[in-house]
Amino acid sequence: MSEILRVENLTQQFRLDKSLLDKLHWEKGRITLRERVVKAVNGISFHVERGEAFGLVGESGCGKSTTARTIIGLNRPTSGDILFDGKSTAAMDKGERFALHKQMQMIFQDPYASLNPRMTVMDIVTEPILFHKLAGSRQEAEQRAYALLERVGIRPELASRFPHQFSGGQRQRIGIARALAVNPQFIVADEPVSALDVSIQAQILNLLMDLKEERSLSYLFIAHDLSVVRHLCSRLAVMYLGRIVEMGSREQIFEHPSHPYTQLLLAAAPKLTGSSIAGYEIPEKEMPTVLDLPKGCAFCNRCRYASPQCETELPALREVELGHVSACHLCGKK
Ligand SMILES: Nc1ncnc2c1ncn2[C@@H]1O[C@H](COP(=O)(O)OP(=O)(O)OP(=O)(O)O)[C@@H](O)[C@H]1O
Ligand SMILES: [Mg+2]
């Protein structure tokens, strides 16, 4: 297997205060200059093998979508690099970027928001084909679109309808057809089933798994709950507040999770994952904010193993076994 995507030390920050006035604050009777910066992604590294489905998991606000949007080119990284097929995307010229957009497509969490409500389904699917000049004529593009719609389970006679005339699951199928229209190699799927009913989730996951085999696709599959990635991904990374805290194969993460946060995630979904860590309740404490990250381990205030070292020292990712890394000072000690 060769590597299709490599993310190297990726950082993504958003400056909230655009003007000088925004940056001025009144503090203890004096005016001070302070800029608020959202540290959404803080130096993450991982790679995806060709033909592999790699999972990125973590709770709301941990930076999953920001990572996805930066990989797909919707955000420019604050620092770090993204390599596609061994080539740095930062070093690509306009032509190479255009070609890259064809190779890498995204499936969004909310298919309704990502489909243009004023376009028919046929126009939604043919647009990228025509834009990338993948068909000689409109008729040829429409033929390809019909075949794609049929493949994802939308009857061709419904192609003249608009997105609001479909159910959530059908809209996600249309989103998948649009993403596949340009014959991409790599798909970033950002929580593609979280907005759907459980019964429909299974259908869409099965469709994604079948398409992966049929078209030799590679996936970066984002989810906030481990049960969704369990059946689809061969390796996964767990994110907490903009950092990867654990990464390994599906078996390593599910059978012997090392990081207390991964253990908590598994314990939080005992019925769905079949895994239960006795006595580990979810603490009600809030996460720290991305505007003011703590000096030490960000998970410290919710961790039952936390020691004084965890409050002051940021734990680095360390190998706990071959191909399995975890960022916890207590790795191997607890
Ligand atoms: N353009 C932006 N400007 C400012 N802050 C942003 C921007 N985009 C994201 N953020 C912040 O970055 C953090 C990470 O957001 P992100 O959407 O990546 O999280 P997520 O893991 O995808 O969460 P969810 O599971 O809710 O989708 C959040 O605190 C969010 O408010
Ligand atoms: Mg998100």
C-alpha cells in the first residue's frame, strides 16, 4: 500500500478580532491590546494509505471539520503541510490545485445545506462533470449523472426534482453522487450520517463501504462517535481540543484503548460499541476553551488519573505498541 494523504504538523487558527478597535480591552482602569485567537487545530499529523478508510473521531468542537476543510483546501493552513500523493499542496500552482480538486471530494454532514436548493438534482450532479470538462456534451454528462444517481439509489425519474423534495437519507445519496461525479480517488466524509435516523445511517454506511471497494476509494471518515467508524475504518485517530490524543488500528483502539479520553468515549457508547469500562462515568466538567488552551494536558480536568504533571506539562504522542500512539503521561503506568 502507498500513501495517498499525509498531514504534517497541521495548525489552524482563526483570529476573531479583525480591527484594532476589536483588540482594545478595558482592564483594571487601563486600555490593553489583546487579540482573541481560536486555536482550532494544534499540530496534528497522520496519514491515509491508498484504499484505506481512516477515521477521525472526537466530540463537538474538537476541530474535526476544521481539519477536513483545511485538507480539502477551503481553509489555508496556519502552519504545517498537507501532502497528496507525496506532493505538498502548499507548493502546488493553480493548475495543480484545480487537478487536485478533482481527486479529492467532500461529503458533508448536512446534505441539505451543501446542496443548492435552487438547482435540480440533475444540475447538482452534472455541474462538477461540466466544470471539470469530463464529458464532451451536456447529454453525455447527463448520462453519467443518471448512472451515478442509479448507483447511489436515486431513481432517474426523480432527477428533475429539487433537494427539498427528498428525505435526509436521499439527500445524502445525492451528495455522494455529486462527490463521485468527478471520479475522485479520495473522499473526506465529514459526519456523513450524524444527521440521519439510525436505520438510514446503516444504509448510507453500507453504500459508502460498497463504493469504496468498487471504485478503489480512500476515505478520511469523520465521526463524533466511535461506533460509526468501527465497521468502516481500519485505523483511526482520536482528537481532543485540536490535538490527536490517540491513534492506532481499529483493534488497538477498540480492544485496548490507552488514553483515558478514548476509554471515556468507549464507555459513553457501551450499547453501540459492545465495550464497557466499568465505573468510568462521564465527568460533567466542561472542556477548556479553544480560546484559552491550558498549558498541560487539555483533558486533565476530566481525567480520573490526572496528576500534577498533567496540569503543567503537555504530553507528547508516544508509542504504546507498534502502530499505536497515545498522548498521556501515565501511558503504561496506570
Ligand atoms: N471560521 C472560524 N472562525 C472562528 N472559529 C472557528 C471557525 N471555524 C471553526 N471555529 C472554531 O474552531 C473549533 C473547532 O470547530 P470544528 O467545526 O472544526 O469542530 P468539530 O470537531 O467539527 O465539531 P462538530 O462535531 O460540532 O462538527 C470550534 O471551537 C469552532 O467554534
Ligand atoms: Mg464538524
